[in-house]
Amino acid sequence: MTVQIVALAIFAAVFVVAEIRRTHIGIAMFAAAAAMGLLAGVPLDDIVGGYPIDILILLVGVTFFFGIAKSNGTIELLVDRALVFVQGRTGALPVAFFVLTGLVSAMGSPLGGLVMAPIGMSVAHRRGIDPMLMALAIGTGLSAGGFAPTSLFGIVTWGTADSAGIELDPLVLFAVAIGVNLLLLGVSYLMFGGRGKPRTPSPEGAEAIEEAEAGDRAGLAPLRAIHFVTAFAVLGLLAVVVVLAVRGDQPDVGVLAFGFGAVLALIDPESGRTALKEIDWSTVLLVGGIITYVGVLQKIGAVDLLGELASGPSAPIFAALVICAVCGLVSAFASTTGILAALVPLAIPLVQHGGLPGWALICALALCSSIVDISPFSTVGATLVATTVDPEARPRMTASLTRYGLTMVVLGPLVLVGVLVLPAMAL
């Protein structure tokens, strides 16, 4: 038992030390996994064998494929046309940015949705929309799209769950993420105005709006053949994933993305070369290092040791609340992807020994880690504050986003465990 406790303590310590020293957690974690495994008597081949090749194929394939769509301008053109479509509907603009951010985030990297932040915050300023409403629309859209089967949060969550033996339909995870974030968007409208209470822009702002709308309509770049081909490939990838999932098959999104990406790269070699730079190798190393260490924890029995927490009749629900709260609290200040890769496997004992429904617990845990990303101490929240046009509004944004993020740390686990886990236990 001493070895298991030491391994768990080192696991937590690597997170803390790497964050303090601003070094790469994945690299530090892989080195720690090798050292801890060898000290515990695990053969080196078994340690290295725990490196998640299947998840890495997913990450590289998907980010490469959607990197082509970004580099050849397809994503930018689709966003431009969608914005022109809703130019005259002020109350619908936050919803439009929720949808657009979600679509961009679903295309490989959730943080890719942050390209909508400067556009959205500028539109909010010109249209007299409360910047908090626009920030929350972008943040919830990013969270919803990030759990698509083709995006990073979704890949890491259901890929890690699958490798840990927990059945989780990626489309169910995506649907839950959309539902939760739509609910949060609705609450944001109630809190910060919206369709029924649009703020009136200044006369100068109104004039700027008219000029901007006219310029947007006149300045749209023409669609080229490669844009149609890329859009068709994106729809094709999504259609194949959905059809296979509906048929009960397990779609290998990474292999499919490599296939579609290879075709696009042959058609447009320049975009294919540029897309190589879009592959998020830092995240690949992050996920690989963490999951390798978790594999060592499983081999030496540290994960089974956690199962003792779920041995009592009332302990599982309490443990689920605790792990979801820890997930949310840490994610508000650190990498959401890293937290997902680390804590999803550690939830296994609650499923195996506590009788908790695996799909519901993992969905709750995943959403708790994502809905707090709006905190100004995370990349998402900091970007939204930085892109707020009015400098005088930034202190209020920082304070409001801090309160919102900390509220989600507390309410997120209570609501998600209550709405997802408890009803699923009764079925």
C-alpha cells in the first residue's frame, strides 16, 4: 500500500511542480511514469506500452484534417457568411456566436474557437450588447463544440474512458455537452440582457454598424473550388461518424480524418503542408505522458486502492461530487485536457465498486472540467477579458467571470451529478 500512496502523491506533485515551474506537464509526467514504474518493479516495455497510441492517432488525424480547412480559408469564409446572415438581428447575435464558436471548436481544437473572441467582443461593443453576455456565449459555445467526437475534449474523454473499459457513446457525450451549455446560455441571457433587453448603441456606434454591415456584404471573398471540396469533406467525415455510430459500430475518427485529410492534401498540397503546423504536438505529449503515468498507477494497484472509497453505501455519490469538484477547481486554473486525461481513469473505482453508471459519471466529470474555463485565470477567460473593446469594462469582466467560474465549481458538480448520475442509478 505504501508504494501505491507514494505513486499517487508523486502524480499530484508532478502537476503542481510542473505548473509552478511552467514546464511541460506531459514530458515531466512521462519521465515520472518511467521512474515510478521501474522502482515499483514494472518492466519498461509495459510502461512504454501504456502510451495511448490510439488516442494520439485521433488527435493528430483530426487536427491535421481541420488544419487544412483552416489554412485554405474554408472555415473563415463560412464564418463570414454566417455573420452577415444575422447582421440585422441584435438579439440573435450571442446565439450566432455560440453556434459559430461551437462549430469552430468541433473542428479539432476547442481553443480554436477563440478565434471568435475578438470578432464577438467587437460586435458586442458596436451593437451595445453586454460584453458578459457575448463572453459567456463564446465560452459556452467553445465548451459545447469541444466535446464533439471530432474535437479534443471529446476525443480525450471518450477515448480515455474506452481505454479504461467504461462504455461511453461519443454522441451521447456531445449531446449532453450541447444541452448543458445551451442551458447556461439561456441563464446568461436572463442575467445579462439579450434578445428582450438589447442595449442601445451610441449614434456613432450605429453609424459604424451600418458601414460595417455594408462593407461586410460587399467585401465577402468569393468561394473557390477548394472551399466546396473542403466543405464536402467536412460534411462527409461527420456523416460517416454519425452513420457508423447509429449502426452500433465504433468509428475510428482518427483513421477517417487521416483518410479525408490525405485526399485534401493531394488536391491542395500547399494547404496540406501548412496544416502540419496546426497539429497540436504539445497536447499530444500532454495526453500521452499523463495516460502513461495512469497506466503505471493501474499496474501497481493504486487505482484499485481508490476503490475502497466507494465501498460504503453512501460513499459513491459523495466521492463523485468530490472528484467532479476537484476536476472543476483545478481546471479553472490549469489545462482542461490534462485534467480530463488524469481524472477520467481515476473515476473507474466509482464505477466498478460503487455501482455508479459510467457514462453518466464521465459526462458529469467532463462537463465540470469545461464549464469553468470561462474563469479569467484560464486561457479562455483571459482571452475574453483581453479582447473586450472597452478598457473600462475589463475590471468588471474580470470580477464577473471570476464569480461565474467559482460558482460553476460549486454548482456544476451538484447539478450534473444530480441530473445525470442519480437518475441513471435509478434506471
